[in-house]
Amino acid sequence: MSGIYLHIPFCKKACHYCNFHFMTSLRLKDEMVNALCKELEMRKEYLEDKHLTSIYFGGGTPSILEKNDFEKIFETLSRYYTWDDQAELTIEANPDDLNKAKTMFLRQLGVNRLSIGIQSFFDTDLEWMNRAHRTEESIAAILNAQDVGINNLTIDLIYGSPYTTHEMWQQNVDMALDLGIQHISAYCLTVEEKTALHHMIQKGRFLPLNADHANQQFEYLVQTLTNHGFQHYEISNFAKPGYIAIHNTNYWKGEKYLGIGPSAHSYDGKTRSWNIANNKKYIDAILEGNLPMEIEFLTPSMRYNEYIMTGLRTQWGVQLEKISAISPEYVHFFKKQIQQPMADNFVVIENDHYILTNAGKYFADRIAMDLFVVED
């Protein structure tokens, strides 16, 4: 199993909470598309398995690209890889980009999954987030996708803002259910350094975040979605049966993938590499025939820590067998360290899988850190 991620580093506006790599000018768009295609050619041997299970356009805002941009990228992909109707082809999109014509084109191109950045169905939320769309466009985008036959939809929602009341959050969740969404990624609002949100809180222009407020909204989310048949298969992700995200699940399960574009990461089982997070430097290097990346060779302790960090967040948890495959000496360490979380009823064993309980999900990062090996 292998997948490809393509990073499209352009947005119309800078969301106040976002720390991903992007720019709001489209000045370098054409050069970027050419560079992405060139990198695909340069790295065509990276994945041994040329039959893809997933292609994922992330960003940034991939839906900002035009028809000829997508056609050029897909033509390049098809030159070096194959995929079938079962492959998951996802494009992250902002609602204001998804008019009927654009959505129909994406469907005809083979896109079968849209990840729509809704964030909230309240304009007041969208305003402080500095989003480019409004609620009316969110609903229209979902309906347009369903009308053209894209019936695998996931939306992003953000909870935990001091300005999002519990009543508003409940209405957000209810709206997603009413619209028949198959997958929901819900993220707790966090304050990342160097973001506009971080600056506003420091200046007293935005209320500080409250963990209890966020936890109550997370609890409502979990109870409501599971009552409606959603699987809570990763801490931030919920899916109806048959709609678990293939691409992201492969990340969490340690499958190999190739990342194309500025700031994109790749993983081949032994090394992790990442491209420079600078659009101009990335383009110049690629078009000169150089790969502007750093490579990290993963030690056993790094592989173990990554497995603990990602696996523990999922419904599949972690297994002693997989820990032993990394290094048998870590099994004893893990069994010793896991005793306290189990005593606190934060972790249980189900069919040889160590899995977080609902209570443990609130402390996932802390539990994982206590299980980390500091060094080899």
C-alpha cells in the first residue's frame, strides 16, 4: 500500500489559527505546478509499489487551482503510477471554491472524496477565524458535491473557541448530521506560536482558551456522533462505516508515502524526509534539478516513539508484537510504563491491542509522552 500527498501552498486569506505553510499570493502558481510535476518525475522511484491506494491534495487550499493545473498534475501522476476505482482521491477544498462547475470537473477528473474546510456553520465564528467563506457557501458546497455524485465527504470543524458557545457547537454538529456528512474531522482550537491568534491573545484582543470549555464540547461531539453510528477511529476523526479515511489511516499505521511540494514529508519505512518550506526556494531548486530536502534516518527509538504517538490515537491502539518488531527490549519498557494509565482506566487491552478509553482520550499526548523512550 502506498500513497502520494501533494502540498498546494496557496490560500486566499490567512486564517488566524493556521500555522501550515502557504502564501496568499498566486504569483508563483504556474511555476509551482510545473515544479510539482517535475518533482514527481525526479522521485518516481521513491515508492516501490507503483499502484496507489490514495492520492491526497492538501495545503494551503488545493481547490484554488484551476482546471488546467489539475489536468497537468494528474497527467504527470498517471505517467508514473496506476490506481483503480477503489483508490481514494481526496482534495481539500474551501466552500467558496466549490461551485457546481468546479465540483463537476473534479468529479469527472476522478476525485471521489472532498475534504471541505467548513470549520463552523456560524458566520460569527468564520469572521474571527478570518475565513474567506460564509455559512451559505458551506451549505451550497456540500449540496453541490452531493448533486454531482461525490458522496464521500469529510468536513473540518473547530471546537473550543471561547466565542463558540455550547449551543452553537451543538448546532454545528447537528447541521453536519442533517446534511448527511460521512466523515467529520473535529479539531480543538490550539494556539500556535507566530500565528495571528497567538498575537491577538497576547495583546488581549482574543479571550484565552479554556480547557474545560473545550472538553465539554469534545464530550458532546463524541457522544452525539457515536450515537448516530459514527466510528470514533482516531481522536479527531469520526466516520460512518465504510468511510474511514484511507490516506490518513495509512499515516497512522506507518505505511509508506511520498510527499510532493514545499514542506511536504515522505516516509519509506527507514527514513523520513521533508522539503523546504519556502515556495521560491523550492521552485528554483526543483527546476534546477535539485531536491531541496532534509533526510532523517529513523533510529529504533524514533520508530517506537512514532508508533506509540500515532497508534495510541486510533481505535486500533498499539500491539506488543509491533513493538517487538522494532526492538524486543522496548516491550518490557512499554509493559512497565503502561501500568499506571491502565490503573487510571485510561488504557484497556482488547484482543492484544492497548487502546485508550474515552477518559484516556483527554490525556492522549501526556500518556504517549510517558511511554516514549528518550534515546537508544
